[in-house]
Amino acid sequence: MARLPHLWSFRRCPYAMRARLAIAASGLQVELREILLREKPKAFLDTSPKGTVPVLCADTVVEESRDIMMWALSKSDPLGWLDMPPEGDALIDTCDGPFKQALDHTKYAVRFPDLDIAEERDKAMVFLSDLNDRLHERPYLMDVDPKLADMAILPFVRQFANTDRAWFDRQGLGPLTAWLDRFLASEQFTAIMTKYPPWVPGQKPVIFPPSQI
């Protein structure tokens, strides 16, 4: 039996979440290697000195979450996530750029004492308001079914909402909140959030997903 590719991951990291979502949606399987960010294994750092998850070790080493999503979906895309217009990629670009920066400045405000958290929230809200407007027209960003843009962005909206869920729920983002909550209640999300012990050398491989989601 051929050895499966392995994925270094951290359960709560939104980048790792979206990589796991795409792998599960593709119907492929990998060996999942969960790590603790405060105790990164030598084998992980030897594979990827940058020291951030996710990292996929297949025929080559793939070190960016979006590239891992494309690696999986280019092999198999039964749910049609790649069937979206170019504006979907532009939304992911904005999520990974200005929105993620504002999210970090909000979530980790103590690290940025020279920044105003309210101003950073306002910057994040520009993107969220755009998504909310789109979701007035349809249940997902691009179509009536989820596409790559939805699944690449949702883990980061979840992270932003969780910085202060009560504040988030007061912002009047009804369609966006429904979109997020539908994702959080989905079998897809539940399946990728299973807790696994940190990887150690020589352990029995953890196969992810255990069966196709």
C-alpha cells in the first residue's frame, strides 16, 4: 500500500482548517500530524523551517494553505468548489490580505499598542459588509452552493467573530451571521474539528478524514 501524503496541522488555526476542509471535500485522505505551536516537533521544522501550519508533504512540500486546497481539489472536486468566477479568488485575496491584517490587529491588540482597536475593527467590517451584501442575494458568496471562496474565508470570519461574539452579533450582519452559523453547525465543520493528540515519532498514523465527508 502506497504511503499517504501527510499534513502537519493545528486544529484551531484557520489556515489549517481550510486545508482540512478541502482535503475532506476532495475525497482524498492524508496522514494527519497534529502539532502544538508551542512545542513544534523537529520533524516538522526539518520539513518546513518557516514553522507555520499547514504543511503538506506529498510529491513535494506544499507550505501555503491555499495551495494545499488547490492541490486537493485539482485532483478531485466532487462538490464543484472550483466552479466559481474570478471574483471568488479576488475575495480570497482580500481575506488573506487587508482583512487578515485587521483581524490580527483586533485579536492580538496587546501586540499592537500603537493601533486603535476600534479603527482596526472598522477596517475588518469593510470586508464583512461586502460579504454581507453578497449574502443578501444568495445563501453563499458565489452561488446557491458553497464554493472555494466560502470555504477559504469562513474560518477567518469565525476567528474574527470569536474575538467578541456578542459585539459581532450586534453589528446587524444578518445574512453573514446566518452563513457563518450554518457553517459552524455543518457536518463538514464538525468533522474537521475532531481533537487528536499531538503527533509523536513512531505513533500509529492518524488517517484524515477517516472516511469521506
